[in-house]
Amino acid sequence: MRIAGASILVACACLLLGACSGQPLSTREKGAAYGAVGGAATGAIIGAFTGNPGAGAAIGGGLGLLGGALIGNSMQNRQNEQAQTQAQIQQQQREIQRQQYEIAALRNQAGGQ
């Protein structure tokens, strides 16, 4: 029963902290939350076997938070790089279309002479 209580407490704390923001969670924040909840649950289970589920949940939650934040940060950095690359591609496509329009206009102008 103590394991479930500790896990629920950590999950509620993560949800409460995430709900305080007016914006949706970033990938980094989601990774940290998932890591904290998963780590706390795992730590509570391991702690129950050693006789101290609260300490296990706290240690597991902290380690899970750190690991989840690192993975979430890496994923968010990759998303930002992809978004930047996509923006560059779209800019280059607009430039190509502009140049194609200019070429067509020059051909029309040369054909009319």
C-alpha cells in the first residue's frame, strides 16, 4: 500500500507542477515528468523489498527526473534542428520559384522582341 501511495504522490506532484504552466509541456518537460514518475515507481518497488519504499521512490524519482530531462532535452534539440532545416528548405523553395518566375518573364520578354 505504501508503494502505491508514494507512486501516486509523485505522479500528482508532477501533474501539479506541469499544470501550473499556461502552455503545453515541451518535449524536455514531458521527458522529465515521465522519467520522474517511472523512476519513482521503480524506486518504490525496489525500496519495498529493502523495507523503505519512501526513500526508494525519492531516489528513483530524482534519478528518473534527471534521466528523463536529459533524454527529453536531446529530443527537443533534434526537433528544433529539424524545424530550422525545414524553414531553410521552404525559404530555398520560395527563392527557386521566384527565380523560375524571373526566367519565364525574361523568356517572354526576349520572345516579344
